[in-house]
Amino acid sequence: MLESKPEQEALSLQARLRMIEEAEHKGPVRSVNPRQKISDEDLVAIFTKIKGKWYRADDLREALDGLVTVNTKDPKRTPINSSYLRRLRGLTGHRWRQKRGTDAKGRVLVKVYVQKR
């Protein structure tokens, strides 16, 4: 039933803060979108970790298997799908880019970085 107005106003600030604290979810969160394999928080955590460093695409593909698609077969395509970088831009407010290179043995390398303005 609806409470009367004086009873609703009677909730103290401490009681409201306690209610908010109890409403917080601390467990794992899955995306509502069934096409997303990785949650936003995990995506930000992974790309923040690899930002600014060169990685072998094969090793990165193995490490991120099932979460982030890494292209190692077609040399004309970018190693990391641009949809992940687009999602990161919306989540972090930074423009994410990637570079492709090769090492001395000819293996494909990839570097993910934030573009400076």
C-alpha cells in the first residue's frame, strides 16, 4: 500500500543511504545484448592492460580466445575488430586506435593505443 506523505519524508538520509548500499550488486554482470561476448567492465580492463605495448597477434588471440576476436589470417584486415574499439570509445571517452607491425621473424604484431589530440 501507499504510505502517507509524512511517513515517506520520515526516512532519514542514513536510512536512504543504507537502502542504496543494500541495492548494490557486487557479483558478476552479463551483458543484456546476446551478441556481446564480453562485459563492458572486462573490455575496459583488458584493453587498459594492453594499451601502448606491442603484442604478437597469435599470442593475443590465444589469450583472448572467446572474448575478443583477433584476426591473424587476413593480412589486409586489422587484427582487432573495430567494433571493440568503438565500444571502448563510448565507455572511456577516448579514441582508441591500433597499429599493425611485424617483428624480426615476420610475425604479426599489434599495438592498441589511445590517440592523443
